[in-house]
Amino acid sequence: MRDYSMHTDDELVLFLKQGEAGSFNTIYGRYWDKLFDAAYKRLHNTEICEEIVQEIFIKLWEKRAVLKLTTGLQNYLYTAVKYNVIDHYRKQLLQDNFISANKHRSEQDNSTEDNIFVNDLKIHLENLINALPGKCKNVYELSRLQHKSNKEIAVLLNISEKTVEGHLTKALQHIRLGISDVLLLSIFFVLK
């Protein structure tokens, strides 16, 4: 097995393009904390920063074959953090505007309609969670419903913290994709 730790970023990227998981693991180990710190300086929220960094690494692995780095790996990764933070602020602004619009909306006879929508949304979310693979579902429920830390989950399920992070990232991505359509429809009907 090759020792990737002594290779430069450029060499690691070449190995990564060839699909060598060891180079990816080295990049992950070399940059995860740095990228987390860069995101945390702007957001001051551990969970959101972890999700952002995990998403960056997921995309890095998924796009490894077509990766074109003109300014080097480090600049690519830090730029990805910057744009993901901006994207988070954009989503937060949209959510805040949605909440604000709902507060200012008249309270006429919409309470029944709102209750139906909330109940439908809860059912949809439960279906998305139930559709997750076994371990992934367990990790999500322990993290988000029982508020356990990644370390506690790792001990409970006898898996590594990195595996917990992977399952959690996969679960959140699945739920985010599954619920985004519903939320877009709801915004459309609110603004109508």
C-alpha cells in the first residue's frame, strides 16, 4: 500500500483523478480541520460547518475524474468553503424572508390549511427518514432526534467518528434533496 502522506497536493490530485482512495484520504486528513476552521470563522455553528466541509469532500470525490484545478488544490478547497458559506447565507436569508412573510400574512382562515401542510410535511420527513439505510437512519436519529454527539454515536454503534460523519452527511443530503421540492412548492403558494 502506497504512503500518500509525503506527496505534494499536485501529486495527490493526479492520484485522485485515477480513483486512488488513499490520496483522497490523505487530502481529507490534510485539509478537513483547516476547512472546518475557515467555515467556522464565518458561521460559528459546528454542525453547519461540518456539513459544509463534508459536502465539499463528497463533491471532490464525485468530480475527481473531471477535476480541473487552475490555482491548486488548497485554493480550490478554500474557494469551495467560501461559496458554500455564501450559499448557506443565501438559504438562510430565503428562510428568514419566508418566516417573515408568514408572520405578516393575515391569519384569516389559513390555520386549517397550514395545519394540513405541516402534517403533510412531517409525514414526508418521516418517510424520508424511514427510507434511509439502517445504520444511516440510526446515526441520523441518534444525532438529530436524541441530540447525541458524533463521539457518543460512534461508541454506541461501535463505529469510527468518521463513519458517523459519513452516515450523517449521507442522511442529511438525502433529506435535503427530498424536502427541497416540497419547500419550493410551499414558497410558491405563499407568494401566490
